[in-house]
Amino acid sequence: MPKILLYITAKIIWQFLFWNTDYNENRAHVHVGKRGTEHLCKIWLEPVVELAHKGDLTDSQAKEVLAIASEYQEKMLRQWSLFKQGKRIRMMTVKKTKKK
């Protein structure tokens, strides 16, 4: 399961990843969860960012990861393209700091 984005907040570290079985799917998407999440959220990345299913996430958590996916949509779509071509994927790490 290649991780493509670690999004670190003060409370949660969100992991955005592709599953190896996703290679056979045509519509770009990403799975999202935090440590200990059993059922990951699935987010479509095209044609628009939208929730496929929220897994174990609460409504507010699903809203938060949708906003993150929207912000990084282009970068994740580039990673999806590399993934589909069997090329190396680079994981991004983002640390969200509080604004003063």
C-alpha cells in the first residue's frame, strides 16, 4: 500500500494511500485513515473530489479529509498516474501548524 501523503495536524496524522489492488481501477481515488482506523475512507480524485464512502470516519473528519484531498488533488493525480504506470511514487509530508 503505497502512502502518498502524510498530513500531520496537532491532533491527527492522516495517511493517504493507494492499495495495490487499485491498479486495476480506472477512476483515480485515494484511501484515507488515521492510525487505528479499520475501515478507511475512499475519496474520488476525478472528475471532482468527492466522497465514495467515509469508512470509520466521523462526518467532521470526512469533511476535513475531503478539504485536504481538494487542496492536494493535482499532486495526488500525478502520483496516481505514476502508480498506474508502475513507476515510483513519492510520499509527501505536510505539517499543518496553527496560525497565530
